[in-house]
Amino acid sequence: DAGITQSPRHKVTETGTPVTLRCHQTENHRYMYWYRQDPGHGLRLIHYSYGVKDTDKGEVSDGYSVSRSKTEDFLLTLESATSSQTSVYFCAISESFQGLETQYFGPGTRLLVL
Amino acid sequence: ILNVEQSPQSLHVQEGDSTNFTCSFPSSNFYALHWYRWETAKSPEALFVMTLNGDEKKKGRISATLNTKEGYSYLYIKGSQPEDSATYLCALPSYNNNDMRFGAGTRLTVKP
């Protein structure tokens, strides 16, 4: 599992409330990613980080912000949750695989916005 | 925008059948193609990473081929087993090997 944990694993919240999801890794990986997974769309990149305080937007970044104040933690924040943000959120890191970098995923966080 | 298409969307086969499915992508600016296996209630797991035209990778009964000139990769499963039931994802890095674009996946169900 590449030493990745996500918290919480499940969350129910109401529209308009702020939500923060945490990704924690123990193996000093430089790159970390947040994806959301929705039926018919596969995985879509929200934001990623290439080091402490270094982040960049992905394909579906609107409505989300991230922070990385230390190597091991990458936080995803929904400032004001909407029902369209109901999804399963996966954190990932990059690690060498078959001579190239590929991504390893955490267990996921199921978020329901009512 | 990098569009990654997978077909079919879902597939039902009998145990022992061999099967294959497709990942299609723009052939320009190709860098690498990743295949993942994603079981229900688990996280996606890397199967193969392929970079060269004509590449063929194999892991047990699963193999993959790559044609970068025409923009497709095939994933083959020989003698499918119920434990092969999963969603198979392909993904390509968009431009800097960090913005990974995933296809929607092929959901395989193998009936005993």
C-alpha cells in the first residue's frame, strides 16, 4: 500500500460546510496527488504536490484547495461543500515501478454531501 | 486535452474464456501508458507501464501490447478466472508525467 493512509475513510456532511481530507504517507515521497472517482469518469486529478508548499492544479480543481506544510501530509479542502462533490477521493504517491514512475493509491475516502 | 478512451465499458465472460479490451489515446506526444487493476472496495494497483512502440508486457495470465503510432494498447487475459473480476484502467501522463489522465475503465466480470 506504499504506506499511504487517508482520513477520514467515510464522511457525511451538509452543503455549505467546509471539509478537509487528509492524506498521510510514511515513505518520504516527493509527489502526492488527490483524485476523485465518479461513475463513468474513472479517476480525475484534482491537485497534486511536488514538494512542501509546492502544489499545482489538475483537471478538476474548481472548488478545491490543497496544502502541504510537511512532506508526509497532503490536505484537500472543500471550502464550501456542494452535492456535486459527493464522490470517492483517492490520494496517491509516485514510486518507481518497472523502471518508471507510476502511482500508488491510498484506500480512499467516501464523501457524501447532503 | 488528452482524451483516453477505453472499450468496452463492461464485459461479462465465463470462467476459462480469454478476453481482451482496448485503451485508445492520441498518438502525438506519447510518453508512457499505465495499466491498473482495480478491485471493488480496494485501491487501483499498477499492472504495467509501457513506453515503446511494440512493447509487450506479461504478468501471469495477463499481458498487454502497445502501438504508439496508431494510439492504442490492448490488455489480454488468458483463461479468465473469477478473481480476475475487476475494473481495468489505463492512464497516460498529460504533459509532465504528473497530470495523469485516466480512462473510464473496463469493468470485467468473470462468471464461475
